[in-house]
Amino acid sequence: MHNTLKQLHYPKALKLKRKPIQNQIPGKITYVGEETSEETVINVISYNEEKVVYHNNCSLEKVLDLVTHEKEFQHWINFIGVHDVKKLADLGNLLQIHPLVLEDIANTKQRPKLDEFEDYVFFALKMIFHNDAGLLIKNHFGIVFNKSYIISFQQSQDSIFNSIRDRIHNKVGRIRMRGTDYLFYALIDAVVDNYYNVTETIEEKTENLEDRILKDAHNASTSEIQLLKREILSVRKAIFPAKELIRKLQISKHELYDQSTKAYLADLYDHILQVTENVDIYREIVWGLMDMYMSSLSNKMNQVMKVLTIMSSIFIPLTFIAGVYGMNFEFMPELGYRPAYFIVWGVMLVMTLALIYFFKRKNWF
């Protein structure tokens, strides 16, 4: 058996590529994603209705002390830098987070998912945004929350949650007066609201490309259409699973969700539903752009061929006449006739004008 396997050789183009996460022990934390040298940072915002306390760049011991002894606060623990699997594993051991959850957090290729445990809930989704160069960036984002604290796991620092930090700091809205389930909703809502910005950018790109193709197909290229198509498919791949998970949150019976928060989760589901519908619309438009592009090029080519055909149709009879009288026969009656040269030119001119008039009547040009 082993000898047979040794004789198998895959062609170079068919070499199997295996990700680092494959063939690993279940629950083993392995970072899957782009390599980075950024330092992992843990920031904690402890708040209640009367007070907010900020703890920046906390140690794991400090985090454990906060969630263990300061029960009068709700704690938002923001873990930035999931590439540090050692610190991630240590945090999981301190707060008793299941290894499979930590594995999903470290795997940036993990699709959106929802896991509900007895005393905490894990939710993973994708944070999507366009950078200053207009390129689509897709980061992995995970949330673990229970009654007293919530942990958000991010690949890198960003500005998506700045509005939530401002609401906590300035006591705007309901976050300071509600439990961690409401903060859990607010974080997901901020990510989903940012999906609107992404879809608006895609809409602008789609409409701009469509206008350029309609104006002149040579102003665009198939590569632009393919890149936009890939971008929309990437967004769709990230958003559509989240829609079903938010629906599960809405109908979940887990005791961590307060009944009053369910109404906000229903509103959140409406938002994600609208976003997914917009993505589908742009997807259909982009799929039609290629046909529009090819049709536009074909019409341009048809116009060129039409002009060439008309020119050929005009010159064919003239070429025939010129060919007849260009033959070197000695006894051609018209050759001895003094005004024959001018008559031939007149006939050729009349034929040309007659053909042009005929083509105009037919609206061929």
C-alpha cells in the first residue's frame, strides 16, 4: 500500500496546497492570516450608569482582577491582535473560554458563526471597509460576552467603534444603563452599519463603470469589471452568513439576551437584510456589465464595418467602369469619341451621388 502511494506524482500545476490550520488537533490555536509585527494590546473600558474608567494596555492579570473583583462595572475588553496566539490562549485559560472558540478567533479565514454556551455566547463576523486607496479590506472580528463582561477580538485597530466609545464616554443612548447584551448588540450594529458605507462605495464604482461603458466601451476594460465582480462576491461571502446568524440571535432563547434587547436585534436583522439585498442588486448589475461591454464593442465594430461596406459599395461600380475602360483593346468604340472621357466621369459621378442618396433614404448612414 505504501509503495503504491510513493509512486503517485501530481503534475506541478495540480500540487495540493494545504493551509496551516488543516490536519491540526481540534482546539489547537493556530493563527491563520497575514503575517504582522504589530504588538497585541488589551484595552478595557469599565462603566456603569454613574462612572467610566479606562484601562489601557492591560496585562492579563489586570483583566482577571477587573472581571473578578469589580462587579459593579460592565467591562468591555478589547483584544487587538489575534495573531498573538500565546496571549490569546492565556486569556482564554484565565476566563475559561473554550479552546474551539479561541481556535475560531485566531483563524481569520473563519466564516461568520454563532456558538451559544451555558454561560457565554461567541459571535464571529467580518469587518469590511475600503481604505484610502479604495481597496476592500476584510478583517476578522469576534465577540465573547457573558453577564459581567464582553470581549471583542480584532485583527487591528480601526475607527468603526469610535462612535460607541463616544456614547459610553458622554453617556449618550442606553449603553451605560443596559447590560452587556446591549453592548453586544451595539458592536454588531456598528459593523453592520459600516456595511452600508461599503455598499455605497460599490454602488458608486458600479454606476461610474456603467456610465463609462455606455459612453464609450474603450474607456473601460474587462479587468475592471472582473475586479469589481470579485469585490462584490467577497462582500457577499462575508455578509450573507451573518444575515442568518443575526436571525438566530433574534429568535434565540438564551438567558443572556434581555427581552428588551430582542427588539433591537429585530431591527438589526432588518438592516442586514437591506444590505444583502443591495449587494444582490449590484451583483446582478455587474454580471450584466460584461454583456454591455461586449455589446458596446460589437456595436462600435459594426459601425466601422458599416462605413467600410458603404464605401466599398460606392467604389465597386466605379472600379468596374474604370476596369472596363482600362483594358488595352484597340477597337473600343468609345475610345475614338472625343467627349467620351467626360461622359465616363459624368456617369461615375451620377452613380456615386445616386448610391449616396439611396443609402441616405435607407438610413444606413
